[in-house]
Amino acid sequence: SEVYTAEFIEAPDDMADARYDFDGQSLRAAISDRKRELSSRLALSDECIRWKAGEDSIEYSQRKSVDASAANLTIVRRKIEPPSDAGFGSDEVYRIESSAGGIFAGQNIYRAARVRRRYRRGFDEASGRRIIDCIEIVTTHRVLDGVAQIELPTSTCKSRLRFTQL
């Protein structure tokens, strides 16, 4: 099992679905702090990652070589499901740009990934503390002539995540 640190931060005002109504109150949505998650999952220092809340592009480098180019993750499509009694979720499609490496180091290659997450609030049976359970489905897709073949995934990874307070 993988253990990493994740944080949720307030959604920027200019983001679609940044505000929603729940139980008669106008609330502000929360989004995953992608910089913190990537840093924790890949064991990278914060200096290796460039991202700000509200931006659709994440740039990072996990290579040891100083002259190695960074990888860029850009969100090309995002759908947010606002919180309700049934939970909340997101559906994002990323364009991944990185160097081909080796003798093709000057050439960039493109990939696509779709990340679907569905969250549900609950309580831990043992401790009684608040938790968030999540099902995450990540599919990768071939990119031909700049067009991602979203209908035909090349791989699928389904994960169960559990967020707990530290």
C-alpha cells in the first residue's frame, strides 16, 4: 500500500463550480493541492514542482540530471461534481508532455491520462474519526497526430484511497 500526504485547499474564485449550495448555505469548494500530492507521492522537493491553485498546468522534474527537461501535465478537460449527501467527485483529462530521452532527447512525446475520483465522507469504525473514502480510476490513452484516443484506453488502474486527518 502507498501512504502519502495530501491536502485540500480552497478553490480559486475564478474556477467554475468554486461555490455551491449545501443545506441552504453557500459554500466554497475544495480542490486537491496537486503540488503537495505530487511532492509526497514522487518524493520530490517542493522546488522541483511548479503549480499554483487555479492553474491548469503542473511542471515537475524527477530526473537527477540538471539538463534533463521537465515533464508537463496540463489539464485539458475538467468536470467537478459538487458535494451532496452522496459525495463528490472529479473527472480530469491530462496532456502529458515529456522528453523522449536517449538519442531522441530533443523530441517531446505526448501522452494522455484520464483521472476520475469519487469521494464519500464517513467515519472510521475503529477510531470514530472523520474520513474520506475515494475510488480513483486512472486510464492512459494513446495520442496520435495530437488527438487522444479517449474511447480506447491503453491501461487502467483502479485504486481505493482513504484520507484521514493526521
